[in-house]
Amino acid sequence: MTVVTASLTDADVDATAAYAQGPDAAAWLRTRPGRTALVVWSDGSTTPVRGPVWTARPWRG
């Protein structure tokens, strides 16, 4: 399981959570905004995943 996103912490959390999802990992990752992932299954096959585009909200400070 490899997850790429803007934050290393978010990538680690999502990779761990996706792994725990088992066969639903790819479907779950597709719901995560701003994530790109590669799921490697136990048989060696792979599934590339792209989540929805993340849109930043304007900063209001």
C-alpha cells in the first residue's frame, strides 16, 4: 500500500487505515480527497487509485 498526499502524516494514516480495510481498500481510498495510491494485492496484482480533487478553502485569519 502506497499513499501520496500533501502530508506525510495523512499518507501514513490513510495507508494504515486502507490496509485494515482489506478487500475494500481501493474503494475506501477513492473517497479520500487529494490522495493518490497504489494498492498491491496478495496475488501481486495492483490497483492504482486517485481520490477526489482536494480544494483548499481560503484562509481567513
